[in-house]
Amino acid sequence: MKIVLQRVKRASVTVGGEEVSSIGPGLLLLVGVANGDAEDEANWLAKKVSGLRVMADDEGKMNRGVIEAEGEVLAVSQFTLLGDARKGRRPSFVEAAPPEAAQPLFDHFCEKLRESGVKSVKTGRFAAMMDVALVNDGPVTVLLER
């Protein structure tokens, strides 16, 4: 699994002109599930995301996790994170898990975030063409992989 984590002031997902999810201050997660990923990877990443100290404290320093900061999470499934563009001009996505394997693991990851105490975990729409809007805070962007 790969995650691009961005600290945001706000973020939203729109599908076909309809807003399906939005959050205020918190984290936008772009989540890619690879072939062979299992619940162990999802559990580890959920624990990492929920505890990662990337949220600002009262002095503006990155000393709080999303739970302590009472931030929200918007998780968006994005198989293109597994794209391999080392050869040619078109990325290969053979490393990305097929939807029937990726969706249950993505859902499991989101449930583990909820269980960890994150105030609100929202998602985009799996396998849909989504417009993702965000106001990056910082900017703070971290790549997580397991």
C-alpha cells in the first residue's frame, strides 16, 4: 500500500458534479492498494496515519496527530499511485490490486482509522472518476508506504 498524505485546511470529492464528501481541517489521503497487500499493511498504515504528528500545535509546530488535533480524514482510493513509469511513456498499472481485492482492503483501512479514534473518516467513491479539491495547509505532504 502507498499513501500520499496531505495536511489540508479543507478538501472535497465531487463525482459527476455532485459533492460526495468534504472535510474541514485534517488529512487528505490518496490510497493505493498493491497486488499482495493484506490487512497487516492496512492496519500498520492506519496506526501510522492516526498517530503521525503532522498537525500544528498552538505554536504552529508539527506536534499533534490528527486525533489530538480533532481533525478529519478524507481517504480517496487511487490505483494510479502504483503506476510504474520507468519504461516508455505510458505508466504500467500491473502492480495495482484489482478492484475486487483493493476495495475491501481500502474499506478495512478506513474502518481501522475510525477505530483508532479519528473524529471523522470520509471517503470518495471507489472506482469513480472523481474531482478532488483541496487547500493544502503548509504545504505538508508525506509519502507512506508499507
